[in-house]
Amino acid sequence: MEKNKFANGNVVQRGRMTVLPAELENELVSHINQLEGMLFGLTRNDIRCLAYQNSRKKGLSHRFNKTEGMAGKDWFRDFKKRHNLSLRQPEATSLARSTGFNKIAVNRFFDKLESIITEHKLDALRIFNTDETALSTVQKKQQKVVSLTGRHQVGKLTSAERGLTTTAIFCANAAGNAIPPMLVYKRKRMKGELLDGAPPGTIAVCNESGWMTADSFSEWMDHFINSVKPSKEKPVLLILDGHTSHSKNLQAITAASNSCVIMLSLPPHTTHKLQPLDVSFFKPLQSCYVQESDKWLFNHPGRGITVFQVATILGRAYPRAASVANFDNGFLKCGIWPCNRHIFTESDFETSICSVINIPVEPIPSTSNSQHDQLLVQSSSDSSTIVATSPLTSSNEPRFGATAQSSINSNYSHLELSISAYNAIPTEPDGRCFFRSIGISLHEHLQLTDRDSSGVVCSLQVKIQEKALADSLRAQVVDYICKNIEHYTDLDAATLCADMPHAKFDNIFERLDSISRPNTMVGELEIIATTKLLRKPIVIMNATSNVVLKYGMNDFPSSPAVVIRFTNIGDDVSHYDCLIPSRQSKSKYIPVTAISPIPVKEKPQFKQKKKSFQSEILTSSPYKTILVDAAIAKKKVKKQQTQIIPATQKKKKSKISIQFGQNESEKSQNWYCFICEENLKEDMIPCLICASWVHIACAGCENADTYTCELCL
């Protein structure tokens, strides 16, 4: 037994060998975890299909079902055990939340938070967080009950099919002390019975919607100031989300500023990570609220819960959830107190990386101004070289890029200079062919994807990725030239147009404007800049002749060269394709990303005119000035819309489309937003469900394809 268990000092795995080798299974696990972190998690059948495609494309012998085209259930079960994987029920995450929590927005928030804490010497007692939650007369999520095995349907009593919603706003500090809550009822008049049994110190207001409005929040701000009693010697920080009732409420912001309350808004769509009450308080509160609702229904058979019982049930659930530990853990996990921006790791930002790929660029060292380059065109058929002075490297220009050299660094002595030693990968002829060729050379999975005869990628996802990569590389090249513009300003029109005979450029800026367009072919200037940007040599082989152009050989001797093919189609029309060594193409292994590519965000077709909301210090003077100017502008718009109709002129009757939330004076308005209740002409988006139009700034969402208003959630 010992002889079978140990061989050469290593434990021998018993049983049949796995279909996929260990290194391929590890690569597959890494791919699964990466997609799961980006919120594109693979299902059980996805992984089974991926295992089958891996084994088929790599020529591995397998016993998988060829008819279904996927691995078996037993293989998947053993695969999970080998790599500590499990099936999980994912939580639905909106597109806005998945992209909103990114490093730029989070770092901007922590920059402001750290400056406020340092400037005012704040401690845990003076850092507060406030947020709202909805309390319904019908339990949202039922608790599990014990039932007879085999029963198909198990019920639980509720007050009604749909409940009435009451908004409750809570507030607590980092030391675990809570401010008495405020309830917002959906009704016209307030009654004292609505607060029977509520937590001590609770206040209540009423409005038509039952949601938090600007007037309701202003009343809560007065309640907060009276409870905390801040002073100039001891100001307090109030962290809250950027809802319009908070961030566009000039009355509340002015009251807070006059009472030494510093209001700091969170970045949009980040409250699930940065809002302490969201992180550690609202879930136990809702759980306790459901339990107390069940108890009330049990003790009052035949009666249903109404808005008059909401405060009583909350009064019983609130003390159980509002513990010091819950509040402290919320501030700790959000990194607010103790202030720690590094509490979020790279895995927390994985959901925001599904965007256009950027090629990492190292800092470019300065070059000598006394050296000059010559363009040397070398034939690979013999040792003779044709020397010609490059118009882009004239005697009065400082050394900016390395053009083709007659002598090659010893590190490139093994480089094949015959085009027959390479396999060509065609690229799509859309004006991006040069940057497509560079991108394919740098990414192995793009080399192995299926293409048609014209170079168009068959996979839509990989096609989007390759296009985004080419556009990103073009933008980085243009940006690199702009950062080093002092090397180009002395180039005259003849020099700038030398490698583009049909183009007319008077200065470098006109050339940059032309080359920044996606369908514009590049010249020698851009090729040289690309070598400097990537810090890699570029070798260009002519498809019809034995001419080889080499750029950057001596500048970057330790970097592998990028080899592409040039084809002259006609006058001022050319095309580039990627070249890879023939021996490399035969022995190259197929990565998982070639079969299951990483999703890449396609460049949007349009740009939003409205600037998105960011984390701001709402009580700062610049922000208050913006709100005052906006209020003045609204008054001017209302005056312009007001028309004086003469007594002799009759009003024209017109059909008016009635929308929810509008009064009679607003029904004729075309720019009415039911969130801010203003008729200001700004960029608007519609709700996907009720089709009500709201301002983009009020919605906090710029994508019209994903927005759903609060009334329809």
C-alpha cells in the first residue's frame, strides 16, 4: 500500500486520469472566476460546453457526449470538488451599479472624506450617515416555515396582495449612536395615531407620494440639527446619497451650512458598498420588521396591517436591529471610520473593468536632440540596402523615432526577414487595419479566432473586442504625440504630407485631427510613435516585393518585434495584415479566452450632454452657488413660458396627455419631471415601464435602456 501511495516522494492520484490536464483545468478555473467577478458568471451548462470545446479544439481524447456537445454531469461534479467551486444563486445587479463602483469615483470620494476629517479633526461621534428605506404593510420576504414533506404549496398570511409603502429615514454615527427616525406617510393629513408605538423621538410628515421629497428632507434636516446640536467648535459630517431631494435641496443645504453641518454626497450607484446603513443595518431591520409583522397578524386574527400599525411594528423591530455593533460594522466595512480607502481590493472593482481595453504604456525616456535618423530600406533577398533620407527625420528635427536600420541588434539575429516564414492573419479593411494588426500581434486569442476570407471575425464578441482595441490604440498614439508635441511643431507642410501624397496638412494639429478618425490610414509618423508608445520594434514586410522596413530595432533591443504585412492596393490605398511565424502557429496552444472571450464594452454611439453627478461637498460655497444659479435660471424659464392672453382672444382647446404625478398647471408642460417636480428644459430619459420622462440629473442614470423609476421598482 505504501508503495502504491508514494512514488518518487509524491502522492499518486488514484483512479482514472482527468480529461483536461491540470494546467488547463487551472486556466479554466481562473477564467470562470474572472467572469464571475465581472458579473458574467457561467452556468453549469456553460462550463460543460466550454470543457467539451476545449478538449475538441486542442485534440484531446475524451468521453464527452458529442451529440449534446458538452461534458457530462459527473465530470462537472468532480470538477467542482477538485477546485473548490460551488453553484450560487446570483443577486441581480443593475448595469449602473456594476459600472458606478469604480476606482476613480471611489478615490474622489475618499479624497474629500480625508480632507474633511483632517481639516475639522472629526471623530466617530461626529461622522453620521443617513438613508431611507421603505416599510410596507405587506411582508416583502416570508420566513421559511415547517411543513409536511411532499406538500406542493405552502402559504403564509399577509394583509393584502399589495401593500402601502411608508418611507422611513434613519441616521446613525460611527460610534453607534442613532438619531430618532422620521416616517413619511402617503396621505393628506397627519394624525397622532400614526405614531402610536413608534421608537421614542420619532417624527412624521405626510405627502402625496409617500416618498422622500425636498420639503420632507428639509423637515428632517431641522430634526437632525435639533438632535445633534452641532457648533462651530464641533461641526459634524453627514454622509448621504445624491438623491435630488438631498443634493438639489437648497433650503436643506443652507440650513445645514448655517448650523455647522458638512454634507458629503456619495458617488452615484455606490451605496451598496459605501453606505454604512445599507451595508449593515437595513437587512436586519427588514428581517426584524417581517418577524414583528407576522407576530402582529398572529395576535390579531381577521385584521390586516394598515399604515396605523407601521409605527407600532417598527417600534418593536427597531431596537433589535439598531445595535451599536451593526452601526459600527457598517462604517468599518465601508472604510469611512476608521478612514481606510484600501479596504476595497481589486476584486471589488472587477465589475467596472468591462470597458474598452487600454494597452499599458510605460513612461518614455527622453531622447537626444543631437542625433538624427535615416530611413534605410533593406531587401531581404540580398545584403544590399537602399538608403533614403526620411522626410520625417530631417536634419533640423530632434531624434523622435527609430526608422529602419541597416544593421540589426544582435538580439534580433534570429528574426526571419522572409515573408514566406510567416503565416498571415487577414484584418478587416475598415481603415483600422494597422492598429488591428498590432493588436492581433499582442493578443494570442485574437490570433486564434475564426475569420472569413476578408479578415472579418466570426464571433461578434471578439469582433467588438478587436475593434475596441484598435480604436483604443489609435487614441493612445494620438495622445502620445500630443504629449510630445514640441518634437513636431517645427515640421512644415511638405514634410507632414510627404508620406501621405494626397493629404494636405499645414501643421501637425491638422494631421492629428485627421489621424484621430477611426477610418483614416496611418503614415510613417504614426508608425514611429507606435514603436515609442509600445516600446517594441515594428517590422513591416511588403507583400509584393522583398522590401522590409524596420522601426525601433536599436531603441528597444530587448523587446520582441511586431511583424506585419503591407499591401499596396492602389494610389494612396494600402492595407496591413498581421504576420506570425509559421513554427509558432503550429505549436501555439489555444487559450480559454479564444473559445470564451472576455466581454468588452462597445464604444457608445452618442455622448450625453449632461455631466453626470459625482461625490460633492454639498455645503461648500461653489456647490451652493451652482444651485442658486440653477434656481434663478428656472425662474427665468418660467417667466418666458408665461403668456399674457388678451381678453378678446379665446384660448385654443388642445388635447393633453395626462401623466401620473402632474397637476393641472403642469399637464400642458412638455419638460415636467415628477422627481424634482420642475418643468426645466434639460436632458431627459423615459422609464422603461411607465414611460414617464425625468431629468437625467434627477434619475442618476444616463442609460435610457436600463432606467426604471422608483414608482415602478
